[in-house]
Amino acid sequence: MEFKTLKNLDVEELLSVFNLSFSDYVVPFHLTRELLNFKIATEKIDLSISVGAFENEKLVGFILQAEKIENGEGVAYNGGTGVVPEGRGKGLVRKMYDFIIPVLKERNINTLILEVIDENQKAIRAYENLGFIIVRRLLCFNGNINLIKNNSEIVIKELTDFQWETFASFRDIEPSWQGSVFVLKDMKKDCTILGAFKEERLVGYAVYNSVVRKIYQVAVDKNYRKQGVATTLFDAIKSDINGQTVSLNNVDEISEGTSNFLSKIGLENKVSQFEMTRTI
């Protein structure tokens, strides 16, 4: 068995192994080449710090990773770990981390972060054995936005840029990696940014991708909640995506108001994840 980065790996080989690895997952899913490339681009996956396990020069396992340096702290995000069925039971995930951690340390990475479905107890135990600890539970919502009554006093306008300082003041919780400022700041061309205004004052916002129908961030000024601001924002999103299904992943479970609202408008929380971290 050989371990090396995925820097020179053909995307088609990665796609094939990715889909085989997740074909019998707790929540099975399948990516096209376009969706895998989209994932790599939008999550800032760096194949030069991602690692693969190769048997007879054939990829049998992988860890996709991204990195950021913020406030002097280096963080590596695990955007997906997979091992083909015949490669399991050989400790490949531990061996891949053993290979890549020295590389990450050289790049001043000191924290590892990942997400794992909360029902996947086998994976959770494996990560705990590797030194990861659970830091929070994230709820994933999906479904069709129901017909809801909006507030005629709220005016929705498409914004041309992110207003991060104002947006941050509206939020109660810190977004996970996929919806973080670090990821979204380079995704403006792929996102629609809606602002909700009351008497010309910005009181709420939403950031989403209408093609993949995924909402990355949504929040309302604390002084304007329960006034139909979020309802009006979601009504605008529903209109933009022609009533199709939409997803909003990784809502921190401590934000009960957000969870209750999403359920009320028709989105379902069928899957939840634990965010886990480890220092190196």
C-alpha cells in the first residue's frame, strides 16, 4: 500500500472511487464529474494536501482537504473521506492521516475539522480513536418551501456584494466550513445575495446558489425578528428557483428559532451531522 497526495490524480479516477466509496454510505449519494469539480472549487479542496491510499497504483481510499490560515491559526477541513468496500478494515484512514499530518504541520496547520453523520457510529468511533472530539451538532434541511405569507413592508433587493460586517452582526451562530466567509468570499459569481429592507434599512439577508438550489447563509437583524423578514426572503428564493426543492445544511442545533422556522415553512431535517475537531 502506498500513500501520497492527490496532486497529480486524474479527476475521473477520483470520481469513480468517490462514488464507489459512498455507494453504501449511511446516506448514499452519487456525484457527476461536474458536481465533483463544483465541490472541489466551492469548498476550496486542495488536492496537493489531500491524500490517497493506492494499491498496485490504483486509488482505494482518499481524504479530500482544504486549508485556511486565519488570525495566525491554520485549519485543515476534511471535505470527504472514502474507502472502497474491499479496502476497508485495514486502518487506511489512520494511515492516510499519519501520512498527511506532517505535511500539514509544515504548512502551519494546527487544527483538523470534519463533519460526520450523527448516525454513523462506526465512523464517529474511528475519528474519536484518532483524537477528534465532537464540538457541535449540525442540522441539515431539505424540501420545498411552502406557500407562506410575507410582509409587504419588507422589500427584497439583490445585492451586488457581500456586506460581511453587517451580515455577521445579524448571525447568532458561526457558519460551518461550506457556508463560511472564507469559502463564500470567492463564490460571488456563483451566488445570489438578497437583502431584506425595511424603510431602506437592511434587516436581513440570504446567500444561495440557484443552480444547485443550496442556501449557504441566512440571518435577520435581532431587532427585526418575528416581523416576516425571513418569510419574505424565503418567498423570494422560492420564486427564483420556481418552487423546486432547496437545501440548507449545517444549521447549529443551538439555534432553535432557525430550526423551528425552517420546519414551519416546509423544510425537513432528515439528516444531522457532528462537527469534530482535533489539534495536531
